[in-house]
Amino acid sequence: MKSVRTLIATAAFAAATYAAPASAQFFFKSPDLSGPSVTGADPGMTVQALPGATAEEQRAALAWNLRAALNVAALQCQFEPTLLTLNNYNDLLDTHADELKRSYELLGKYFERTAKTKKEGQTALDQFGTRVYSSFSTVSAQLNFCQAAGEIGQEAVFAPKGGFGTLAEQRMRKLRNSLVPAGEQQFPGGIYQRPLANMEPLTRPKCWKKGEWVKRCGGYPLLG
């Protein structure tokens, strides 16, 4: 009977575990970084404004921002392998190759159209790309950024072909929010671990007698 109860309890625990969302890698309760969908025309979503850009060009800029963010994550977030940022980035490049190529071409045409010469247009495109990559570099909010990028990168892998731009519209707000430092939400006051006491007395032979701690050496170090 005891084994049956144990089996039932184990099954119930497993069911609850699999029904719950995946646990966070860094926090007991992660910050809420969600936000509404955006377009490429929303301030701050594509780093710089694109005056005179068509809706298609704005969408291309947003898609290119998402690609850049996940590229940065692939490089910066490998300290936590379970996020799969590198694997997901490599996979999405293959899945969405055509759409990404089209997005880059649209951006190239925009900068060429709005510049005085073709050369200046290429320079403007290169500068835009540099700004985009730099905008996702973070130190103080790295954990939030990596967690958000890991989640969104996974979604990008399974997004249908032609749907990368739509994903960018839906998730860019979260990626931008993740760049703002925010920590543990369940225990906002912080979790502190009491430092271990001096371990040096443990190595003194005179403090041990027949495997027992000798009281004259003071309180047992691990207990203070």
C-alpha cells in the first residue's frame, strides 16, 4: 500500500511539474518583461528613425533588429547552455534565410534612396547595422536579456517561414524591456547566504578526539 501511495504522489508531482511553465534559469520569479506588439515606426524599437520609410521597410528594419539581438545573444549568453541561444540562432538563419535576405535588401534600398549617392547609402546602412548590434549589448541586465532572447530564439526556430517579421513585431518590446536592469521578483529584498565561519580550526588535530569535536576549541565552525 505504501508503494502505491508513493507511486501516486510521484505521478501527481510529475503531472504538476510538466503542466507548469518552464522554470527560470536565473530567478525564482523572473521580471515581467512583456509588452504590446510594435511596428518599426515605434520609437526606440529600431534604434534610429527611418524618415520616409514604407511600412514594408519599417517591418524589414524591425526584423533586422530581431536578428541582430539574437545574434548578440548567441555570442553573449553561452555561459548558460540551457538557453540554446547559439543553436537556435544558427537554426533560425536557415529557416528564415529568404525573409532575412529580403529584409536586408529592403533596408539597402531605403538607405540608397534616401542618401545622395549609392556609396553614402551603403555607409548609412553599415552605420545602421552597427548601431543595432550595439543597442543590444548589456552588462547590468545580461541575465534578463539572455533569458528573453533564449525564449524568443526558440519561438523564432518554430515560426513559419515568412513569419519572422511578425515575431519581431510581437516580441521586440520584450527584448527592449529586457535591457533595463531588473532582478528577483519573488524575494525583492534579496536572498543572502550566511558566510561560513573560519574553517581553519577543523584542521587542528587537538580539536578532535576519537572523531568528536572538542568543546574547548569553541563552537563548531560550520554552526558558528
